[in-house]
Amino acid sequence: PAVASNAERDPRRWIVLAVMCLSLLLIVMDNTIVNVALPTLQRDLDASTSQLQWIVDSYILVFAGLLLTMGSLGDRFGRRGALAIGLTIMGSASIASAFATDANHLIATRAIMGVGAALIMPATLSIITNVFTDRRERAQAIALWSATAGVAVAIGPVTGGWLLEHFWWGSVFLVNVPVVVVAVVLGQLYVPTSRDPAAPRVDIPGAVLSIAGLVALVWAIIEGAHGWTDPTVLAAFGAAAVLLGLFVVWERRTPTPMLDINFFRDPRFSAASGALMLTFFAMLGSLFLLTQFMQSVLGYTALETGVRLLPMAAVQMVLAPLSAKVVERIGSKIVVTTGLLVAGAGLLMASRLDPSASYGEVALSLIVLAAGLALVMPPATESIMGSLPPAKAGVGSAVNDTTREVG
């Protein structure tokens, strides 16, 4: 319904939103918190450059590869259960990561963390969509959820930098454990369970094809850094194209599809998915370079670099919740288009930085980029979730999350 009466609204909905944002903060921070620890890991674990890359990317690879399947399983078997299992896996793997004895051990435990993250992320957004029945409130809740994702990207490096200055490298993983405990306890107390009442049986061929195709795609992108024309990389891109093509063909023909391909015929769904992929490509790609630029070229420590990224988080915290109100007045198309143009301007400014650049110039490009991203993410996410029936919220959220992670 466009407007729900107070009697219909879940009185726990804002507590539920807080638990979902806390869970999201945990998994998005794990995308960036490890970056600042890489020099320490190289020294303490005697890790090679390739091993360092896979310490970061094993998490992303598994996370992105499993999202669609885990979102579908959450729809079928219950989203609160998927959230609780994901948080438990994340907490256990974080402890194992903190006490890893060598680089390969850490790569394996980070991959297990990716399994937990793939269960958590679709569950958070689908639970929000089902708990907030009023459209206006749901848009505000999704805006706060999106702001949390943006803030988590920026505070990961500052949290990691502070922990490394005061403790050993394992602390960047152990910091997850108290967050997991709080989220699990509050989740069991306040989060209602929900699932798709007409969920079909599990689409095993679809799950296998989507996992294999997405893993091949993300692996090819990661390894492409060593040379885009490398035969192995080209073969992986080819395999991804074939597997994802077969996934689309299968999903169109099977009577019980994991992902209804017809969703993409709705321009609200497909255009918003593309916009989210571009924004995360811009945000994480630029942060990957700028954190190294500030440390290696401008000479800041890991903690000093993290602190200097905080304006990006502040802008997203302020602007993302406001974007829902702007959308009400002028519509999501204008807001998303404006956001993409503003983010592009921020990237153009960042591209002109050189070794003589001041922090002020870096900060200005970060603030403009963050302003653009804050305008795009909430309305694009709301467009995806608003174009689907609530029963399909898990797989819709998984598409939203997969486009982010691939970006």
C-alpha cells in the first residue's frame, strides 16, 4: 500500500532497521578494513603480492558469487534464519582469520567470511522491504540503509588504521565479533521472520550456473589487473559469458526460476541495477587508488589516511537520507541522473591529482564524488525493491547486491 495506517505498521520497525544497518556495516567494512593492514600482513605472514591480493579478493569473489543463490534461499526458507546463520558464519570465520598462521590460511578463512556475507546482505534489505509497509517510510529506511553502505566503505580504513596503531593485525578481524553478537541477539528478539509464501522448490541448475558464472566473471576482473589480454583471463571472461548466458536461457525455460528474468523488462529495475553497478565501481575503484596515493605519495600513515576519508562518510550520512525527500518532489530519474553527473565530476577532479596536490584538493574530489553517490544509491535501491512484490524481496535484494559487488 502507498500509505499504511499506524495499526498496520510494525512497532519494531525502526529497531529492525538499526539491526539491519549494523549487519550491513559489518560486511561492507570488511571490503575495505583489510586494505590498510596489507603492509603489516606482508611483513608478519611473509605474504607474496599475489597472496595479498587474494586475502582481499577471496572474500569479494565468494560474496559476489553466492549472492543470488543465498537471496533465493532466504526467500524460500526464511530471511531471519538466513541472517542469523550468516552472522554466525561471519563471526566464526573472523576469529579464525584473526589467528591465521600463514597467508593461505587467511585466504581460506576470508573466503568463508564471504559465505556469511552473502547470506547477510540480501536478508537485510528484504527484511526492511517487508517490515516497512508504508512507501514513504520504506524509502527513508532504504535511504538510511544505503547511507550505511557508503559510510562503511569510508570508515573501514580509519577503523583499521586505529586498530593497527594500538593492537596486532588480527584485531581488524576480531572487531567483527562483538558486532555479530549484538546483531544476532537483537535479531532474535526483534526481527520478524518472513519468506515467500509461494516459493518454488530450489532451482539447483540455476544456482550452479549463477555461482559458476559470477565467480568466473569476478575472478576474470580481479586477475585482469595482471593483463587483460592474458589467455587465462580471456578464457575466464568467455566462460562467464557462456555460463551466465546459459543461466538466462535456463531461467526463462524452467517453471521454477530462481530469478525471474522478466524483472529486467521493467526499466525501473534494470536501469537502477546499472546505476548501482556504476556507483560502486566508481566509489571502490577510486578509494583503492586514493588510499594508496595518500600513503605512498602524500606520506600519510594508515590512520591519518583513514581520518582524511571521513568527509566522504559525513557527506553520505547527511545527503543519502535527504535524497528520499528530494525524490518525492522531483522523481527518481532526475535525482539519479544528477547524482551520476556529480559523481563523474568528482572522478574527473580526482583524475587531475598529482604528487604536488594538497589534501584540500583530494578532499574536494572525495566530497563531490560522495555527494553524487549519495544521490544515486537510495533512489536506485528503492526503484529495484519497489518494482518487485514483497515476496520476491530476497532475490530482488540479491540482484541489487550482486550489481554492487561486481561493480
